[in-house]
Amino acid sequence: MSLEIKVPSVGESITEVTLAQWLKQDGDYVEMDENIAELESDKATFELPAEKAGILRIIAQEGDTLEIGAVVCTIEDGDAPAGSGDAPAKKEEAPAAQAESKPAQAEADESPETYAAGTASPAAAKILREKGIDPSTIKGTGKDGRITKEDAEKAQATPAKAESKPAAAAVTATAPVSAGDRVERREKMSSLRKTIAKRLVAVKNDTAMLTTFNEVNMQPIMDLRAKYKDTFKEKHGIGLGFMSFFTKAVTTALKEWPAVNARIEENELVYSDFADISIAVSAPKGLVVPVIRNAESMALYQIEKAIAELATKARDNKLTIDEMTGGTFTITNGGVFGSMMSTPIINAPQSAILGMHNIIQRPIAENGQVVIRPMMYIALSYDHRIIDGRESVSFLVRVKQLLEDPARLLLEV
């Protein structure tokens, strides 16, 4: 008896997902609760587990868009294969059938007769395109001769054989290859990337976004970190980074300028007396923004631990929908990529976002003298419908003041 594995419900607002990648191949034996595929929604990537042990029979293909409840695959009754486990367990065959199976398979390999033979899966086709490998030169090991991702990866690492040279020469004759060739490749947008694109365009069109800039002398924080980083790590088991100082400075400033922590809902302004800080994190599938809840009541070490945990989940594609929903203010750090200055885009429906940038040793005037200090430009993009110029500038000045005198963060003055 076979069991249908369907797309699970992953959130009230999510109606469809994309099958990003199969983690197992058709015909593989899978254990109960073993992850067999990765599904990607417009908000997150999650894994699909097997609901029983048995033989996997794939129905949906990589790149397919599936509605919630759609059948992804089936799992048939079957035992784990003896030995290495490279081949799935097969039903008992008559001795004659077993004797003939090998030559029959060899004949099928030499002359594939199904439409799938030589056809690459979306993931395999992408790898072959990037490496300039003709799929017709690859012998697929998947069902009916289909080229799998593993086939493409092996072909990528295998040097061209001598017998392939005439074919290459024929291609050269019709399309000469030179160093100046112009190559393009097309790749289907993921659900996550399409959603990011729509949201960013909507923010630009639906908000009156402006950006104000300032600069911060990072020397006081750097001195404080150098003095206490070892003790801090020994006591709390986590390193002391810059992000916790910025988060603490932001939550303090938000109490004084509540409009920066507000949002518009229809014809009302909603003010929050708490600070749920969204931290922009670069993940393998794109930018994600997990949320630190009630950051205004957290100590520096608690903020650092929360950031580390969320960043790890983001890199492993383990973030849940709840962990990326409901922030009131966002911090993004382009400095880790070398950005000197930028105008970050508001994370709707929030009204403001703070952009951090790289730290550069620059000459500045200090007490009438030119000195070299580690300086960082900071930017506040805000919705002018909610936040006036006085509030935005004053908020950013307050953040600068707190960062340049970090004792204020501890004394709350």
C-alpha cells in the first residue's frame, strides 16, 4: 500500500510553494521522518519529511509550483535494501527474470526509448548550463534515463573524454568560440525572490521615503569591546559584537521618539510601547529579516545570543514564519559586505530602518586637532507620512550620542 505525501499548510497567508530540491531520488528507500525534499514559500524554505518508511516514488519535479495539499510524491511499502543501500529494494522476481534483467538493462542504456532519457532535471540543467556541458553527452542514472543533479555534478568534475572531441569540433565550426563570446543564462525566480521584489517595489510606490545620514566615531565602543570581550565571553558564552550596541541604542532612542516605532494601518497610526527589532540577515536563498522580540528589555548578552541563534537558523534555512513576522523597526548592516554608504529600503509596514556601514579610519577634527578615528556612516530611511524631519534627525542624533558614549546605554541617561 502506498501513502501520498502532500504539501503541508505552512501559514494562513501561504497558498502555494515551489519544490526547490529533492533530497532523495526516485526509488530510494527512506526512513520515517527523514527529510526527502525542500519546499520554498514566499517567506521561507522548509523541509518535507517522509510520513512512513518505504520506497519513494516522485511525482512533482524540481521547480514545480504546488498548491497547499497537492501530492508531491508517494511512499510504497518496502524494506531497506541489504548492503550499501545504493539501489532500492525490489520485489521478488522469478529466476529467469533475474537472469535477463542485466542484459535488458544494458540494452536500455544503449538505446533509451522513453522521453525522459537524456532529459535533465531543473537542478541538473542549471549546473550543466553554468558549466557549458551539453546534456546529450550525459548518461542519466535517474528513472528512465533522466539526468539527475548528482549526474550533473559528476559531469562537472569529469574532464572531457577523447571521443567527445569531434562533437566539440562540430559545434566550433557552426559557432566559433572566442574570448569575447557573450553568454546569457535564464533562471526561474524563486517564490521568495518574487515576493521580495513585489514588496520592495510596493514600499517605493506606497511610502514617502526619505533618508537622513550621520556618522559615528566607533572608537569608544571598540575600546570597550577590547577591554571586556574576554570577560564577556567567559561569563556569557558569546562574543560581544557591534550589533548589540546598535540594537540597545535604537531601543533607547525609540522610547524618546515613538513615531519612529509606529506604523500606518488604514486610517490609523499604531504606536508600539515595545521594540521588536528586525535584523536583516543574508541567507542562502536571499535576504531574510528575523525578529528579536522585546529587545528593549534585553541586556547586551541576551541580544547577542538572540542574534547568533537567528543568524544560524537563517543560514540553515530553519527560520519559521513567526520568527520573521511582526517587527517594529529594522537594522541592516551593509558594512559586513564593504558598503560605505547606502539608503536602505523600509521593511513595510514599519516606518523606519537603520543602515550600518563599514568602519573606515578617517581624519576628523577633535578638540581643534586633526586625528584619525574609526568612523562609520549610519543612515535612517523613514516614511515621511509618519515621521517628520525633526523626529528623524533627532532620533539619529540620539543613536549617535549613545554609541559614542556607550556608558549611557548601561546607565540609561
